Amino acid sequence: MDAPARTDDVVAAKIPDGVYAETVLSVEHYTDRLFRFRMTRPSGFRFRSGEFAMIGLMVGDKPVYRAYSIASPSWDEELEFFSIKVPDGPLTSHLQAIKPGDTVLMRKKPTGTLVLDALTPGKRLYMFSTGTGIAPFASLIRDPDTYDMFEEVILTHTCREVAELKYGFDLMEEIRNHEFLGEIVGTKLKHYPTVTREDYPYQGRITDLMESGKLYTDLGVPPLEPAIDRGMICGSAAMLKDTKVLLEKAGLNEGANNKPAEFVIERAFVG
Ligand code: A2P
């Protein structure tokens, strides 16, 4: 008589082709809308900092996937993701309940436009993010290549509430204390957190702060200049559209992997 199948075998038997099955290592909940998790990285999995992958779970008998920016840098041995929790989201309603030891699926091919290769050389790199749109930049600000290519890196992060900024503050702390990154990053990286629905020293949508010029005054930098400044934008569809208009008004052009230019955009994913 055959031995009964072990639970692991049952899970493995259902994993579709072309998909990695990885183990959750840690989970941190920031608010009732946001959490982060880290998982094992398959040995053959390569990606460029700033790219996204399709992340999934088996829900019943079927895998459910959503696009997720990889928040860890390309040199990291583990993979990190920063996620929203949508109460009835097809994936996140389940993903928000994962625990260390659980299995998460990942399709094998990463992709994306928020990569250094899609930008022409410049001096100052702006990363404009709202909400979970900070995730691809969490990868890029931990990649030494970013600091080889740019003299100054400015990460703006706008959220509705102060508690939603914590992931960004934790990142800054981690970088400062990191044994080799701390030195590479030095004073090149500036963090500009703003909040729109609570009192906070830095208040308002990033688009309004750009238009009023307050962003540049606060940072002590001149307004956008196509020969010097480069941009990456990640947020909601409306935020991408409005920020893009301002960059184009300043004379910057949108680039892509096959046509590098002065700025690139990508939607922060939900679901
Ligand atoms: P606001 O509170 O004024 O809507 P969301 O969670 O809805 O994606 O919003 C995240 C942050 O992005 C919020 O602070 C929100 O500000 C801001 N935001 C929303 N739409 C835009 C936009 N079109 N341009 C710039 N910022 C935006």
C-alpha cells in the first residue's frame, strides 16, 4: 500500500510550470492597509533593481497572481515585497495572512521600466512615490549602482497618514546602519516624506509641492533642469499622470528600456 502523500508533496504537485515556490521568512504589518514580507530567493532568479515580478498564492486549486515590485536590491539573498491589503482583493485578502514558513509563488520572469538602464546619465535622480509606490525605490536606493550613476538621489514618499511613512523611515535607518551601504550612500540620499490627510511638518501632494517650488526650497536644490535631473515615478494612475505632466513641462522626456531618456514611470500595483 502507498504511503499517504505528505502535505508538501500535495502543494508541490499543484505548482504550475514556470513558477517558483518560495518560503516566507518574515512578515511585518505597518498599518491595517500596509505590510511587508521577505521570502527565500531562488538560486537561478536574476532581476534588475526596480523591476517587478508576478507574485501569487494557491487559492483553492488555482494560483492567483498580481504584479509586485521587488523591494529588495538585486544583490540581496532574500526577496522583499511591500504590499497593500485590499479587504476583498483576489490576492491581498489572502496574502495579508501569510506567516513565516508559508509558500508563496513567483513567476520566473521579472520585468519593468523603473530601471537605471532606461535613464540617460544625469546628476540628480528623483524618485517620486506615493503609498506602496515606494517599493521599487526601496530596491534602487539599496543598489550601489544607483550611487555610481548619480551624485544625488532624492526619494519623495507621500502617503495619506503618518503611520504609512514608517516603511520608508525604516529603510533609511537600515541603509545608514548597513555595513557597506552606509558608506556608499553617505550623504547622497535624501528622503522627503510628506502626508496629505494628517498634520505633519511636510504636508501636501508632491505635485503641489513641485508646482509651488516648496519641494526644491525644502531640499535646497534648483528647480528641475533636463541636463541635470532624472526622474522615476511610481504611484496611482492619477499620480503618474499629474507628475508626468510636470516633468514634461520642465523639459524632461519619458524613456523606456529600449530608448533611455530623462524619466520613467510605472503604476504601483493593487489587488
Ligand atoms: P490625497 O490624500 O490628497 O488623495 P492613494 O492611497 O489614494 O494612492 O494615495 C496615496 C497618496 O497619493 C495620498 O497622499 C494622495 O493624496 C496622493 N495622491 C493621490 N492622487 C494624486 C495625484 N493625482 N497626484 C499626486 N498625489 C496624489
